[in-house]
Amino acid sequence: MADTILMDAGGVLFNNVTEETDFLDRLAARHGADTQRLRGEIDARDAAYETGRAHVHDVLRDALAAAGAPAGVAVDARWLDDLYRDCLAVHPGAFTAIDGIRRHRPDILLVLTNNEAAHWDRVKDDRYGHLGRFDVIASSWQVGEVKPTGEFFEAVARRCGRPLDDAVLLDDNPDVLAEARHHGLRTLHVESPATLPEAVARLLDFPATAADTKGRT
């Protein structure tokens, strides 16, 4: 029986902004950079902002310069945050699943385990209040490691104050899930956040009522 739920954010609670939207296209177009080069430059640098070693705005500015933007390119912080918010979408089913866990299994420790910049997590939290729905915040920026490394899960366990022997990771990325299983975790592949309330009810063995399956944030 599970005693801990580790939940991803991008692809579960929210869309993956840089992967599923025109965020990078618009960022590149405004600053005279090439989108494909920008994506590669960000991929090479994302651990810096995900672990909190650098602010995401600074990393994006450096990536833009490396992707063809003019030397000394300036990035307007307010414009960038507005762009991020414009591209952000919520998955109500995942929030409903959290409500169901709270209603039927209050003993479960709910842990946020996403790779994200601290700034973007706070931008999302300002709008949707997702951070307050978890008992433990173990995002990459909080634990200083990137999922799905063994070091990440060790850091999560320390932050939770318990081993992850009875934890289940809910994530949309098959590669992350496979690596998590390699480290001994149980997993649930979130292929569609809309069906997560029912999937969580089956996982934790509680009846899914109408309230448990009605999408809301």
C-alpha cells in the first residue's frame, strides 16, 4: 500500500510550456534568435535554473545570445513572465485527483517532484496555488538535484524524512518513469491528466465519487 505520492507538475498539473506551446518561437522571434538553436541551447543549460544555481531569466538570456540574438541582448522580465503565463495551461483533472486523495486518504504524504525553475513554479503558484496543495515541495530547485537521477530521489527522501519504499511516482515522461523504476520506485504513467482521478482512486483503493471525478482547480 502506498504511503507517499510523488507528483510531477509539467505534463500532469500543467502543460509543458516549452515543449507544447509556441513559447520558444515567440521568445526567439522577439530577440532575433533561431528557435531550434534556442531549444538546444536551453536544453544544454536547463539544469542551472532547475537546481536553482541560476535564475531562469539569466539562463534564457544566455541561451538567446548563443542562438543568434545580438550580443548583449536584453530580456524584459515582465514581458517574459507575461509570455509564460499566456502559454501556461492547467489540467483540472490532476487538481481533482489531489482533492480526492485528501478526502479519502488524508494519511498520504503528497510531494511535488518536478524539474522546474523556482521562478516559474512561483509564477504558476501565484495563479493556481498549487504549492500549498502539497505536504512537501521537493522540486529540483528545492533539493538541488534533477529528476530522475538517484541523487534526486535520495534528496527527496531526505526532504520527506522517510524512505521512498512505499512511494509512487506520478509522471507523464516514460523515460523518467523507467529510470525511477530502476531506482526501486513504483510508478504510474499519467498519459491523460483528465483520467487521473479514476487512476488515483484505483491506485489507492478508494471509491471514486462524483465529487472525486469532477474537474476543477
